[in-house]
Amino acid sequence: MLIIHNKEHYRFETEVSGGIAYIAYEFSGDVMNLFTTFVPPKARHQGIAFALVEFALVYAKTEHFKVIDGCPTVTIFIEKHPEYKSVLATDKVEMNTLEQT
């Protein structure tokens, strides 16, 4: 599966059966809010959403961003893969950064 970073649309995406699957984000400073994941119905239940989440988390970690798990899929992925917990924005100041913008 080829996942690309579509900076124009603020998302990581891949072509799948039925369209484009993606995880969308927004930034405030160095905090990345992963707020929605979408997989077309024909391509669901194949691990695509988790692959997108992992790609986004690796990107955030590599670029030294903190992440807000604004999407339930992200939360579930991190619960199953605790090695990514270090990327989460846990400080209230970090988490409030997006609320103030």
C-alpha cells in the first residue's frame, strides 16, 4: 500500500477499492491533531485505517511533533501499540494549544 502525504489537503492518503482512504490532521505549532480517518465502505476491515494511523504517527515522531488523538481510530491504535504513546501530547499546555486557535 502506497501512502502519500497530501499537504494541500492536510492528510495522509492512499488509493483503495472504492476511492481514497485518509487520515486528516490540523496543526497548531508543533502539535498535530489527527482528527478523522475515512476508509470507503468497499475497503473497510482490511487494516487500512490502522496503516494510515501508523504512517501519521511515524511521520509525527520523525518530525518531532506531538499528537492529539482526536479520532477514536487513533486512540484504539495507540492502545494496541503502546510504543507510540510517547508521541501523544500529554501536557495540558500542549493539548490546549489547538483549543486556543
